[in-house]
Amino acid sequence: MVEEAKKEFWRWPEGTWVNPHINWKQGKIITSGVDVGSVSSQGVVLVDGELYSFGSTRTGFDSPDSARKALNIALEQTDVTEENLDYCIGTGYGRVNVPMAQRTITEIACHARGAHFMYGPAVRTIMDMGGQDCKAINCDEKGKVLNFMMNDKCAAGTGRGMEVFADLIQVPVWEIGPRSFQIDEEPEMISSTCVVFAKSEVLGLLEQGVPENQVMASYCAAMAHRIMALLHRLGVQEKFVITGGIAKNEGVVKRLEKELGIKTAEKVWYKPEYKDYPFDTQIAGAVGAALFAHAMVSKGKVKSVRKT
Amino acid sequence: MKAFYGFKDGSGDWFLIIDTEKCNGCSACVAVCPAHALEVGEDEFDPLSEEHVAHVKDEDRKKIRYTCAPCKPGFSIDPVPCVAVCEPGAITHSDGWKRSYG
Amino acid sequence: MIAVGIDVGGKNAHVIILKGGEILAKGEAAMGIHKAEEAEHLYDETLKKAGMKREDVGSVIATGSAGKRVSFADSVIPDAAADARGVNRLIPSARTVIDVGAEEGRAIKVSPKGRVLDFAVNEKCAAGTGTFVETMARALEITVEEMAKLSLTSNQSIPMNAQCAVFGESEVVSLIHQKIAKQDIAKAVHDAIAGRIASVARVVGLEQDVVMIGGVAKNDGFVDALKKEIDMDLIVPEDPEYMGALGSADMAAAGV
């Protein structure tokens, strides 16, 4: 049963998973976290701080709507309802509107907390690249943010930057990574940082007859370099974790690892009892939000809003 | 905790950096910034802490390059107002302005 | 003496031919990827227009971001120096020059004799350049000229959140979906870029007379927004995009 649920989740972007080993009715504190990103939204439910269920869905045009969908998808295959929740925290991109949340916490703090829970206390640096932003976070052994850098102003070094390139050369995003390695030798990277100017540079290369795969290699190398510069400023320490959509683009990830001289951490749960649970890097934010909710309720810092 | 407010683009690093360990929430910087870009409030990056610290207003973060430029951080003769008035020395700027405009 | 100035920028190249200190001919062309050859072609075309041949020319000075690729130039001078010289020739009262082209924006503090005292540049980022304006016009599905005219009919002040041209495009699309009037969006675009340019100008200090040059100076919507932003009058000379070439030609004529 668990095996099937795992496969189902990885195959489709919208999906849900419920922990078969937990009976939520025997739990004391039930909290949830909702993360509304620019492209996808996640909902997570914890029972006494342990992972109970999670779900992922595509973000629509309406932020409150997407938040609702994300929480519902995390609850739909359980018999938990919103009234059973002690506390819910929202997080995500920009000024998110998560109507059922009692408060919102910045995604920087939630990401650090979530990554710490998922990968363990050895995590020190997290790099997350979403659709419209890129953030680098250093945290301590407790998952507390030590420093961070966020870029959500410049498209170079965000998912959008890669999308614009994919549109330009008319190749699907998920093919770019593997194809960028089907080359004779590693070319020079695109010199313009600015995506708008890089477009002309790419067109120029193609016009000169440079093979497509090589142009892809140049672009991935440039993107890896931009991320590198951001990380370099902050200081990268192992364990180093990459989350967000870009984690799936090996053309960028492998080149980044090479430039850094550090390999990214293996995608496995830190807690041994979780080893068969599905591991989706995109839920880190929602996990962190739900963990903060748990900490606040259990420490008596906030009042539970549970109705039944 | 060092919070880097701003961005990096093709022409450099444009960050106003606030060290929340050093910041004592005195609000002197808020009053002195000619662009009114600073404010003091809850530490949004450490939600479990009760201390109030300074941060760059949301609407200014993405254009901090242009907000801070007139004060010439890193290459002005007069000290940058927010940096000068901060006793614990919690505020610094990255070198984008100096490199591009200095 | 025949002196030539050629300004090869990010998108366009301009040529000015001076004879005895007077403008004999001018030429402009959009540049593709082979800038060196295309610049040469423009040079020859403009000479033809003037009824001249290369042998007649005394001196050629080049400028612009691709100025170094002009093989037939006797020397290359920085954009700021060319701009300052060109503006000073036409408007000796100029003390601040703002030059916004396709890929770069700069502010220059000039002396009464047309020398560069200080300058600040926005480069490598489309947000403070003509490319930003063009990208938004494309998103609005109108020409830059139409966008300029439209923006002048609006009296709204909608702030744009996006700084980047790429995100700005998405923002314009979402504003259109929200049924915001095109003229209000057009004005928002000009206000956004005017804010950035003004802040760079403040780095060198705004002293009158303030002169605006470069291709974007032809955009009345932008000029209006910038005037309001700096709360000062702006002088836009005729053929503002030729100022770099004019300054270079002037220097060539002076045998500098």
C-alpha cells in the first residue's frame, strides 16, 4: 500500500501521501503548514511533530484559492478536517494570502526549519531556486537561520531565466539538463548575466551554427555560475542541500557542484523510521511552517484554535 | 543573523546588510534614512524570538540599488546616514554602488 | 577638414560627418551580431550620402559599447567623454547629461567646457535601459511610439513591483488581465524607469541645465515622467541619439 502511494506521488505533480503508521486521534497536537509558491503549493500535516500527511498542487492565479487547495489535498485522504487543527501557519512567495492560517512566517525561516527536519542537523547551507526567486540560507544545528541572501529581483538565476531560454530554443525544460552533457567539450558560458541580453547572445550563437546542445551547456554553465556567485558571498558549508525546481536540472546542479567542489546531500530522510516515506524536496517550506506551529502551541506561545 | 536585503544582478551586488545579533532595535536608522526605507519590528527570520530589530521595508528590497544610490554607500565623503547613526555598527552595504558608481 | 564620429552602441550605430565644423551628413543603422562589418557598411553609406570617399576623411573617432570593434577608427573614446563633448557643443549651459540607450543608462556631470567631471552608469541590466521600455511595449502589443503617446494621456500612478524586464513583462500581462487601462500601464512603465534613472543621476548630482540624450530621449512619455521625478526642466536636443557620434566627430575635428 505504501509502495503504491510512493510511486503515485512521484509520477504526477499533483498528489498526496498519508502516513499509515499514525493514528491522529491518539495525537495531542495537530498542526499544518501551507506553502504557496509562484508555481506550486504544498500542504503538510504533523501529529505531535511527526509527518502525518502532505500534498502538492499547482498554484493558480488566486493565492487564497491555491492555499485552500494545498491544505485540502493534504487532508483529503485522511479523516482530519480543518476543525481538528490546533494551529496552521502559512508561508510562501511574497505577500501570500493563506486565509485559513493563524499567521504567516517568512519562507526563509520555514525552509531552514523544514530542510533541517528532512535532512538532519548536519545541514548548514540550503539553496532554493523557485520560479521567480533564488535564496541561499545558512542555518545552525537547530535549523535556526544564521544568515541568508535572497534574490527575487533579477531573473538571471531563477526558474524563469531557464524557462525563457527553453522557450527561445524550443526545447522542453526537462530535456535541457541531460542534453547539455551530450557535447564534445565544455564550452564557455554565456557572458551576459541579464536574461534579456543573454537571449540575443544565444540567438547569435545559434546563427553562427553552434550546436544546440553546446548552447544549452553554455547557458547551464552561466546559470550555475550566477548561483555560485550568490552562494560564494554567503559562504557554503556542508551538508549542502538544493531544493526547488532547479534541483531537477542536472545540467545546472552538476556544474554547480563542480564549481563549488561540494556535492549536494543525498535525498533521504534523516529519521531512520522515515526511510520508506516518499521524499519530495518541494515540501520543505510547508514542513517548516507546520513545525513552527507545533513549537508555538507546545510551548504555550499561542492558543490552539482547535474546534473538535 | 546577517540579513542581506536587496539583490544581485548583472552589474553587481546590491545589498543593505543588517546584523540582527548587533541590532538593539533603537530605531535611530529609521529616522535618519532620507528614503524612509527602514523600519523596526518583529524579527521575521527568527519567529520564536521576542526581540525587535531593524529591517528594510518590503517595497524597497527589490529596488534597494536605486534607494541607496544617492547616499553613495562605500564611496561618499560624508558617511552614509544609517551607518553613521548606528551605535552597535549593525548596518553595512555591499560593494555594488562603489564598483558601479564610485 | 573632414572629421567623422561613429557611435556603435548595443543596438544601433550612428555616424556624423563634419566639414569645417558643420554637419555634412549623418547616418544610423540597427546593428546585428556582426557589428564590425555593419559599422563599416554604415560608414561607407554615410560617406556616399555626403558625396565623400574614405580618402577625403582626415580623422575618425569611435565611441559606444562596441566602439573598440571599429577597425577604421584612429582612436576610441569613452561614451561619457563623447556625450559631454557633443552636448556642450550644442548646449554650453549643460551641467548634467543623462544618456539612456538600448543597453546602458548613464548620468554625467559636465564642466562648462564640456569635460567629464563625474559619471555613473547602469549597465549589464536591462531594467534601466531602452530595452526595458521595448519589452513592455511588446507585452502591451503596441509600438514604443504608441506607448509614449498613450502614457501622456494617463494621470494614474500605479507602481510596478518588478524591477527586472523579464518579471516586468509578466507583471504587465497580469495588469492587462486585471483590466487596467493600457495608458495607465504605459505610464507606470515610464515612471518605473524614470525612478531608476533619476536615482543614478542623483549620484552625480542634478545641476541645471539637465540635458537628456540617447534613443530613449525621443520617448516623450519617459521624458515627461523623468521631469516630474527630478522636479526640474529637461532639455532634449534635436537628434538626441546622435550626441555620442557628434562629440566624437567634434574631437576628431579638433585633432584631439
